[in-house]
Amino acid sequence: MAKEAPVLEAIDQTAPASHSSGPGVVYEWLTTVDHKKIGIMYIVYALIFLVLAGAQALLMRIQLAVPNNHFVTPQVFNRLFTMHGSTMVFFVGIPILFGFGNYLIPLMIGARDMAFPRLNAFSFWISAFGGILLYLSYFAGSGLYGAGSAPDVGWFAYAPLTAKVFSPGHSTDYWTLSILMSGIGTTGTAINIVATVICMRCKGMTMTRMPLLVWLLLVTSCMVFVAVSPLTAAQIMLTLDRYLGSHFFDTQAGGSAVLWMHFFWIFGHPEVYILVLPAFAFINEIVPVFSRKAIFGYSAMVAASVGIGFISLSVWAHHMFTVGMGPAGNTFFVFATMVVSVPTGIKMFNWLATIWGGRVRFRTPMMFAIGFLFQFLMAGLTGIMLSAAPFDWQLSASYFVVAHFHYVLVGGILFALFAAFYYWYPKITGRMMSETLGKWHFWLFIIGFHLTFDFMHIPGLLGMPRRIYTYEAGRGWEYWNLIVGIGAMVQAIGTLIFVYNLVHSYFRGKIAGPDPWDAWTLEWSTASPPPSYNFAVEPNVGSRRPLWDLKHPEDPDSSYE
Amino acid sequence: MMQTPVTVPVSVNSEAPWVLPNRGIVGMWCLIAAEAAIFLIFVVAYIYYLGKSLTGPLPAQILELPIVGTICLLSSSLTVHEAVSALRKGKVQRCTVALAVTVLLGAAFLWTTAAEWHHLIYEEGFTIRTNLFGTTYYSLVGLHASHVVVGLIFLTVTFLFSVSGRLGEMHAERLEVLSLYWHFVDAVWVVVFLVVYVLGR
């Protein structure tokens, strides 16, 4: 801890990050190709959509809190769950993770920018316009009062509901086109990340010395090529069906609705891993720094990530056990799904072994990281339950499934994201987030989370199907739904505190300095916020923890690796 | 002494020359991977729907082997390769000629596809709406043709640069990136040809 001096000394003090003011600022942000600014735009844009989609979730929970409720109309309810799911996956999950990736990867590998800065800006803006297009649907057709032409086909948009006959008007087109745009942006950014990681590393930053975050985003980006492209292809087919009268998913002309399911889930399941690997990546950086130990089993972590990448491409049809694929198909996908838990288990043990015997500092990022470890394990366990085909036949499309995947997405990914916010906020803004507010946020959110999603499993086991607009009293579902609704409100309050903390700390937070956490990766070796060229002198690294080497020249890592 | 942040005691091997791959080439390979996945889905749909059309016509009744187009497209791969290797040796004029031939061969391929579609649509009355065969045929071949169009645009622009003397040896690597894309488009045609015109018939 005592040795922060070398880092401070090392920074190019002549050129701190400068901010122009006035109308020039808007122009600067609109035209920027700087990976840090684009990263911030990705994150802010995703946060706005997070709040929107969170509000939609609240409306749904209010509707379901008591039986026979008519808070919203059935049509509006359908639109709510469609928009909630699509927004969270395509316009919150992917952009926020890519935002952090964009911001951190060049800094972590000692580069001055991404490989293709202009492609980076293009990818961001096309994704952003995709999200805006999706929400413009609220103003189309009958306008806001009737929720406009917002899509109502569910986030996986099964055929033949999406056919022109069954979904007239343009609501489905808004969905298709915005997802298509998001897919193009995602692919563009993924190309950029792979090229950056392979071609832009600073001297000495060999593949085996890269921070694990960089490794995991590399794996994620490779998965994007093979997983997002099928979705893009399927959206092209759907658009052809709707506009040119082709018959890909037109069951009347011999087309197959099941083919859409396959194409969608070939994207849809790897997508879960595309979202969760960056979450793992954050945990990989945060856990060692707050346990004051190097990560346990670096190469096992890399191998497990690559393993997850490959295996996750062969598990998609576990979303389709109820379709009737026959024993051979079912067996294969049951087996493949269970196998994914092996590399995931390796990661879990490595994190625990990293914490084990460390001097753990319970700051807000670490608390969220520990919440992640616990909840992700639980989510994995219900996942293994659902991977058994007969169990899935019973519970498919019930609230048990909804509870399971929200455990992954909220309990796992969102917790990791919150940890990442508290951890890297000082680097991005130059100021610390408030610890007090952070603790309030953590405790409210974790209580709200468990109220909501622990108890959501139960109505599922009792047979409550997902996507129902309302239900009769006396089925034993009402109390559980009420608790779930209350939990959602608690989570909302926690999130409001978080947003307040983000804004408040930007103006009033304690000045962070370059390395507030006494961390070891390269991004902490430059000023906070970093100057536009990142590093005054190109770094030259000799180990996985270049800043450790710098702070402890008497005992550098490079003499052990 | 001003110490740079990460000038740390380094091990011996990082003193070795530090050479990383060209980012354009890596980026293009990534794009090819993504595009290949898109084509794969369309090919899967084509094969899955083979023989599942509820009404005629069948592929065997109306499709003819596009031999001329195939020869043109495949040989354009050779000429674009020639363009790259000429530019690498600094022979700009040779490169210009090779680019011109590539553009002509690509355009000839497109013309044969256009002629085939014209024949099918106006003489056979066979469209994307006719049956599943029409759906998958036009979308797969059309997807490929649209990639040929994109490649031709880039090649034409490069050719124009080259004619106006703005292309030099230093651009060899960039032209190689473009040639990679063009080789990919050709390779996809081999698959499309086998699936649509050989297996499909």
C-alpha cells in the first residue's frame, strides 16, 4: 500500500485530460472516435435503457401483484414484456458490456486506441439508432396512449406469430429492424475488439500476460461472430417473409416455425454467455485486487473461458425440449448443457481460491462481486435442474424459468456490472463513488433481489405460466406475486440510489487519483481520467501484473512467470 | 528521473523484436467469420427446405448450370491475387490491368446471374413467393450477389485510384485485405454452386 509514489511520478502530468466547454462539447462527443468517449457513450446509453426497461418491469410487477388486476390492458402487457426483454438483452446488456470493453481494453493492453476507431464510432451509432428505432415504435400507429406500435411478439418472436397475417401493421418490423441494426453494431465492435487484442498490444504484453478481462472479451467477441450472425440471417429472412412474401417461416406454404426457433436459439443461448463472460471478466479483475492476491489459476481461467465459448455453441436446443426433438436430440442437448457447468465450476473454484487466505477489503465493488459469486452459483444450480429434459417438460415456460434466467441476468450479470461501476468509476471520471451510498445500494438491492427472484421460483413450481396478463385468486400464486412485486420496488429504490450516486459523485466525489485501489493492471498507471492518448510513453510490460512490478521492484512478478 | 509507468524490470524475451499481425488482415478474417455464419444459416435453410415445396416448379425443372459465370468469378480470384502480388513488387501498371480484369470478370458474373433471374422471373414466372424453393433460392443467390456487388464497388474504387496514379507499393497490404474479401466471395460461390446447382438438382 505504501508504494503509490512510482505510479504518480510516472504519469505525464503535463497533459491532464482536458474538457472543452460550450456547444463544442456536443460536437466533440458526436464526432468522437476516441475509444474512451465511445465507451462512456455506450455505458450512458445502456443506463438510460436500463432505467426504461426497469420501469417496464415495475409496471408488469404492479399488474401481477394482485389477482384479477387491470392496471394495464392485455395488449399493453404483451408490449411491456416484449420491450422489456428485447431492450435488456440488445440495448442494455450488449452495449454496457461493450462499453466497458471499449473503455478498458486499450488501456489494459497498453494501446492508444482500438484497432479501428472509426468503425468503433460507426458500431456505436448504428446500435444507438437501433435502440432509438425500437422506442420510436411507441409513437407510431395509435400513439403512446395505446402504447403505439410497440412490438408485442415476445423477445424471441416465435413464428408464425410474426407473420404478416398474425402481426399486421409495423410493430414487428420495428422489432426486426432494430435488432438487425443492433446486430450489425455488435458484430462491428466484436471485429474491432479481436483486431485490437491481437494487433495493438504494447511491448511485452504477450497473450499469456494479458489481463483476464481482455481474454474474456476476446472470447466473447469471437462468439459474437458465430452467434449474432445467425440472428442477423434470421432477421433478414423474417423481413423477406414480411415484405416480399417469401415463405421461410410461413407454415401455410410448408415453411417451418421450428426452424425459426433453431435459428433464434443458435443465437439466443450463446448470447447468454456473450453477456455473462464480460461479467466474469469484471469479477476476474475485482476479486484479486480486493483480496490482495494474484488470480488463482490464470491459465485454467483462460482455458475455461475458451471452453465455455465452444460448448455454449452446442446447447441451444435446450430451449426447445418441449418441441419434441426425439430422444437422440434431447440426450445430446441435455448432455451438452450439463457439460457447460464444468468450465463454469472451474471458474467458481478459482475465484474462491483467490479469496481464500487473502486480506479481503470489503469495499462496495467487492461486496457486489461476492453477491455475484453466490447468486451465480444458485442460478447455475437451477440451470442444471432445467437442463434435465423431463424436468424441463414440466416447468418450461413457467415462472421457474423466468426466475432462473433473471437469477443469471440480475443476480449474476447485473451484480458484476454494479461491481464494475464502483471499481472503474474513479478511473473514468477521476472521482470516487460514495461508499455510504454504495453500501445502501448494495444492501437494498440484494434484499430486493432475493425477495423478487427467490420467491419467483415458487409460483413457477406451482404452475404459473410466464407471460400471462393476470390470474384468478385461489391458486396459491397471489402472495408469492405480491412479495415479488414488493422486492421489485426495493430493487428500484436501490437502483435510484445508484443513479443518484453516479450523478452526485461526478460533481462531489472524492478525487480519486490514478490508482485508488492499489491495483495491478495498466489502466491504473495513467491519470484518472486518462488523457486522450492514454499513455505518454508506450508501456513495456514483463508480467501479468505490471503495476505490481513497478511498485515492488525488489520482488517483481516477472521473475516468477 | 522521470520514470515511465511501466518501464519495469523486464524479462529477456520481451526485449525481442515486437511484431504483431496486421490489423486489417485480422479484421477482415473476423468479418469473414461473421459473414460465413450468415451464409451458413441461409445454406442450412436451403438444404432443410429441399424437396419440401408444396407446389412446383422444382430446381431440376428450371435451373441450368451457370458454367460461364462460375468460370468468370473463379478466375477473378486469380487476377485479384495477381494485382496484389504486382503491387507488392511495385509494378503499379500491372496491378491496374489485373484490377481492371477482375472488375470485368466480376461484372460478367453478375450479368449471368441477372440474366438467369430475368429468365426465371419473366419467362418462367418463378419468384420468391412461388414456393419454398423460390424463397430459399432467391435469398441465397441474392445474398451472394449482393456481396459481389459490394466487392465490385470496392474493386472499382481501387481501380480508379490506381488509374489516377494514387496507388503505390505502400498500399499492398490494404489491397490484400480487399483481395481476402474477394476470395471469400468466390469461396462462398463454390458452396452456393454445389448446394443450389449440384445437390439441389
